[in-house]
Amino acid sequence: MSIRPFRDFVCDMTDLADRNLGEPELLAQAQPLLAQLLTNDEWLPDAYAEPSPERYQQYLLHCDVKQRFSIVSFVWGPGQATPIHDHTVWGLIGVLRGSERAQRYVQAEGEMHKTGEMEILETGAIDAVSPTVGDIHEVKNGLLHRPSVSIHVYGANIGAVSRHTFKEDGSAKTFISGYTADTVPNLW
């Protein structure tokens, strides 16, 4: 196993962050970088792909020293799902292993409303979220009998960002997610 593809991705994302691009341009340029990372899953250490029977796991893989972006592996056990939630920053979500089902929502007239059909994201698929392109969704493991793993890139240290979960009636609860583990992979 070589972590080099991930190290190269971190360097490329740092170069993008250094260019101070606007969100649309940054998302457009980061998407092919993430697509390349998703072509091979051998770079991800086993410890950062470990499911839990209780709930999905959110492992920090890297956080830019200026917190301009973070990279996280999400590990979904069979049947696991997020609540309806927002991000408040841009994000790219790429499926590394398995499948995810994502349903977008909007808040209107005080209630949550589904927008569009449920999306099925298979290995290699990438989705974008942000307050400007649609920020509220619910995500589920698309597989019934085995884990799925996705790589998320966010425009902040997502584990420290104040965000919201929502009930169908539109009521919101503020949360800060943190991370599952207190270690990160050694890039070098």
C-alpha cells in the first residue's frame, strides 16, 4: 500500500487553496482531482475504513493548516444513514467503495421538502454541496450487507464547523460533528 496518491491529492488541493479561487471555479478544478483519487482505493489505510455497528464513522484524513479545507473518510455500515443536515461550506463527496443514496432537501415555509429524486452514487461518483448549489441532504449506505466508504472534501475544518440537523417539520438542532478518531494518516 502506498499513500502517495493521497499525498499528491493533498498537495494539489493546497495549490488550489493557495490560488484563492471562487467557489464555482474551485469546485470545477477540485472535482477531477478527487475523481483521480477515487480510481484506486489502496491508498486508504484500513484504520480509516473501519465501520462501527452503532453509527457511521467520520475519520479525519487531513486538515489544511489554515483550515481552508479538510478531507474526511466516511464509513457507512449496512443500513446506516445521516439525519437531514447542512454543511454551511462547499463540499465534494466521492464514493471510494460501495454505494450511497442521497436525498436533497430545501427548507420552505418552515418545513423540509425533498427536491428531486434520490440519487444513487456508485463507486467513483462525485456530488457537490454548498449553500450556493444546495446544502441540505440526507445520506445512506446504498448497500444492505456491507460497508461503503466515501471521501469528502470540505471548504473548512468540517469537524469544527457549527452546522444543523433538521427534522421533517423544519425544526433544527445545531451540532459540531468532530471526528471519530484523534489520529490522521502519516502522509510522508
